[in-house]
Amino acid sequence: MRKCEVFQYAAKHSAGSDRERFMERADFFYDYSVSTLLQMPTRTFTRPVVLMLTNGYAHAWFRREGNLGEPKPEVPQDFGKRVPFRPQREIALRRLVAIAGAAALAAAATLVTLLLT
């Protein structure tokens, strides 16, 4: 069942005769795994049931919608202006100096105001 899914995803990402070949192999492995499982006396045990529930449902979807290829990624032509890297520590220190300068300026302005009044 897992090989079936591998071939289905390979078909999804390919085109033309490769896609057809991958889907043929996916069908083969799906049919083989289902027919073999039906003949096993342990087919109702937890492991086979879980494998069928997790991997088996996709086969029907790929049969119905599998010809949808993956969308082509949109590659931007303009990546914008290059911005040099600045470490976070440098940014924090500059902000600290600016805040300290503003606080000193405010303190000086308050002191001048108090002295002139």
C-alpha cells in the first residue's frame, strides 16, 4: 500500500508517459496489496486495518483527481534592496543610548526650568 502511494505522488509530480507509468505501477501495488490482504486470516487485525485506513483512501482520490499537477511556484523577479545584517544586540544598545540621551535631555530641561523659575 505504501508503494502505491509513492507511485501516486511520483505521478502527481510528473507528466506524459512517466505519469501514466507511475499510475500503472500504483494500480498494480494497490490491487496486489488489497487482494493479498483479503486472502489473509489476519486481515481484521489492527495493523492491516490501520494501514488501509491511513494509506488506502488516497487511491480513490488520485484516480478521481490525480491529473492535477502541482502548481508552478511564482518566482519573484525583484527581491528588493539588500539590507545588511545588524545583530539584535547592536540594535538594543543603540536604542538604550537613544533612551538614555532622551532621559538626560529631559532631566536637563527640567533642571533648567526649575532654576529659572
